[in-house]
Amino acid sequence: MGKTKVVMRFQNRIVVARSIVVFACTLTLIVFFVLESRAAQALLSPIPEDGRHKSEAVPPVERAWRFIISGDSRNCGDVVVPAIASDSKKRYHPSFYWHLGDLRAIYKIDEDMAGAAEKSGAPVSCQTYLERAWPDMIEHQIGAFGQTQVYVGIGNHEMVPPKNDPPGQFTEQFKNWLLAPAIKAQRIADKDCDPGTAEAAGAAECVVLPRHYYHWVQGGVDFIYLDNSRNVFGEEQIQWLTRTLANARSNNEVKSIVVGMHEALPESLSADHAMCDTNHEPGKAPPNDTYPYKKSCDDGKEVYDQLVAFQEAEPKKNVYVLASHSHFYMKGTFNIDAWPESRRLKGWIVGTAGAVRYSIPKDPRGKPEVAQTNVYGYLVGTVNGDGKIDFKFQQVKTSDVPRGVRKQYPEKLVNWCFAHNSLDLDPHAVDTTTRCQPPAPSPSPSPGK
């Protein structure tokens, strides 16, 4: 009798254990299907027009991938760019970040570096600032992206004295990014060797040195960076662009081209702060003006015409033109009413990575699709399977600044960067940090612009 009770108890325990296992498996399956359903819903969710998304992460849809862009990270870039890096990695997992130039102010000490010096109790001099400016950008801005690839463009502030004399300082400091693996491989594939190197007939190796303009092909898109940091392109670069566009036209894998540069091309809706700057027209220019107005206009229009011709040629390929320089966000920069649709390039301005913000220009020739100032953020490009690219602006706010970054600066500086670093809000604001160069005569609203 005792043995029977023991057996019965053992059998009852087996039944209970089996019930627990069945319940656990059923619960696991329910959780799995719920999570799968949510993931599928997220994969199919587009980015809303305002750039915000309820979900923390927004994975790309099937056969699509993403990259991000912004420019002008002087003044507060060491605060804003880490926010861009953190926010973009959580939301979009971009393949790369592309900076469109103006990394540091150079003519004066950037507010973020001054704030960090104040926090540490070690004031920064102009000499120390000029020595540290670009290494600081590499450490605090490029470094914020971790393993994410970063591509760097040159802007006019990279040409502010003494960074332009002797020449070659920018290429030496940023050679690792100007010859990033994809760029270097592309130049070798193009046989785009530097003159006087192993380019000669019979040579086994093509030697490439870092330079200010470059391109690489990735995922069906030809990404092209043009150097107009001195307000012109120059014949050599224009001829290079002509060859690059011809190669993109004949390459069946290339479905789109994205052309990045610092200053917008002429006749945009930001024409008063772009190539062929209208402030330097005859009759408007300041005394002893050294701005190369005619050359700037001619070069810019030549490039614009080449891009329009590429856009209209068969088979059709998409053309997207990105710039910064003007410190606001604008979509539809070439929406000129008098131009036929075939003349208009798809253009964006995204000078929103930390520089002092500017007012949106009022231009009677047309109206952009979207124009926002007093915002910081980045442009998200989603490359679809057919090669078309959807662009959306993603704003970052004070709350997006990583905690570790905030600790490096006085709290008042972080708040000031987002709430007060704007000539639109305060057109009479004066520099709050030390000038290292005297202001040059300029018709622009800001001597540092």
C-alpha cells in the first residue's frame, strides 16, 4: 500500500510538471508572435514628415538602407553632434554620417570649447584653440559615432587663416577620412591617380593622395563631394566631375547620384549666402571686395547645368543636391517659380549641426517646400530598392544630448546652445567668446557667417 501511494504521488508530479512545461511553451509562443508582429509593423512604418517617430528605433524597410547628413558644427557642434550620433544610431542605424563642412569657427573660439575650458578651470587661449580646434572636432564629433563610418567635407571655415597658410593642413589632419576605404578603393578603380605617381604606363600601383573632392559608389548610389570652400570649383574639379558623371551614367548599377557640397549652387532660394553670393554683385559689394564673383557664378552654373543634363538624360537616374553653409533646414532650394520642372534640381540645405542659426531668407522668386530655423538635427536618407531616396529631417533637442556629454560643459551652455544660439532670435547678439581674427569687411549679416 505504501508503495502504491509513492507511485501515485510521483505520477501526479509528472502531470503537474508537464502542465507547467506546456503553459511555459504556450506563453513563449504568444510573446514571440506579439514581438514579431510589432517588429513587422515597425519595418513597414515610414518616417513621418516632421521627422519624429513614436518608436525609439525605426529599422529600414526591406531592401532599403539609410545614411545621415548635416553640416556646420562650429559654435556648439561638440554638444549637438553627439546628440545627432546618439539619436540617429538609436532610431535609424545609419550606414554612415556625411559632414558637409565648417567643422570649427577658427576665426574665434567656439563656445563649446570655451565652455569645456570653463568647466575644467583651464581657460583656453587663441593659440591653444587653433592647435586644438580640429583634433577637438575629431575627438568629440567624429568620435561620437564610434564604429559608424564618417565622411568629411571641407567648408569655407576650413580656409580661415591660419588654417589656409601653409596649404594642405586640412588634408593632412583629415587624411584618414578623405581617403576612407570606400573613397580610396573608388579612386583606384577609376584610375584616378595623382599626377607624377605610379600612374605612368606600366606601373603596378595607382597612388592616391587625400584631396578635398571625392566620390564613392555604395548600394546603387554614387555619392559625390565637391569643394567650393573658396567660392569656386576650378577647371580641374569641373573636368573631374564631368568624367565622374559620365561613369555614373554608363554604370548600370548606379540608380541615383547624391551631390554634396558646402555652399549651395547659384540661384538657390538661399542665394544671398551661397555660390554667386548676391551680396557681392557689382554695386552691392563692399570696398576692396576680394570675392571672386564672376568665377563663382560661372563655375556654379556650369555644375548646375551638368547636373540638370544628367537628370534629363536617358535612362533616367535620380539627382539629389545637398548643401549646408546657411544655418537652417530647407527642402526645395531650387523651387524657382519661373523655371520649368525640368530645370529644377531636388535640393536641400542642412546647416544644422551646431552653428549659430540664421533667419530664413525671403525670396520673391519662389518658395521652398519646407524651411525651418532655430532647430538642430540631421537629414535621413532612405535608399529604396529601386534607387530612389526619401529624405526626412530629424530634429534633435536638449534632451537628446547624452548624459556623459552634458557633464563636460556648464549646464547653462547646453541650454544656451539650443535656446539662444541664433541670429534669428537675437540679430544683435555679440560674440561671447574671444576672437582670434579681426572681422573682414562683408555685406553679410554676420561677420562670422
